[in-house]
Amino acid sequence: MRSDAWSDLNASDVVSLWQARWQARPRCSRCQVSRRRRSGTDAEKANVKIVNDRCAAWTAPLDFDRVARFLADDCTFRASETAAPVKGRQAIVDPLRKMLGSPSKARFDVVQTFARGPIVVNERFDRFTLPTREINWSGVGVFCLRNGVIAEWSDFTIRIA
């Protein structure tokens, strides 16, 4: 049986390695990307802050009303690439409240985030400790913001073979 060095790492080690790798990535000196695009416009920075604040709201004890305030009344949510879209703030929050209940631990570890116009993309690890089980999810969230709230939210699961 072959030993794989990656199998000995826990999730926080993987996050740390990914962040270090991202910071050390090669940068092209001939790149024609504008300074505005690299640093983001003020609107893009505001959109990233909204998504980051939303991710930070997922801490135990979960306040689902606080989480819901980041969503537009008519927000559309896809929990995964294969899930049917759900439309409406309450239609999104009520099943999450039922599924998660009152976890003893909850956190979102955001690996990286970027914005292009009203679209914000983040890679993250979502972790919940429930009375009967743990939920650990790795994926990418894509958010479309409108008037300072999330109008569309889709999560895509990263499956490591």
C-alpha cells in the first residue's frame, strides 16, 4: 500500500499549504492586467466584504436570522451543482435551519476570494459539529450581488479522488 504524504494532513494543514502556495505563485512581469483589476474596484471590494461577512456569520451558535439578512428576498440558491435551485430567502433559510439545527461548532474557512463586477467567488471549507454527526464540506461558492445583498448563490463541491 502506497503512503501518500497528503493523506497525513488535516484540513487546516491543507488550507495553510494552499494559502502559502497561492502567495508564492509565479507572477508574469509582462501581464497587462490593470492595477484596478488586480486590487479591485471599490464596488468589488464592497461585494467581497459582504460575502466575507456572510461567511463569518456562520459561527456557533448559529443565528439564522442574521445569515438571512445577507440574502435578497428573491435570492436563488443552489446547494450543489446537481441540486435544483431554491428561490426566496425563507425557502433557503428554513431547510438550512432544519438540517443544521444548533451545532456545537460551526465555521467557514475561506481559502481565497475574488470579485469581478457583481460576481464574487470564494473557495472555502464549511464545518459543522452536530449532536449526531459532523459535516465537512469543501467547495467553491459563486455569489451575484445586487444592491448590497446576495441575489444568487451557488455552491460547487470539490471532490478529491
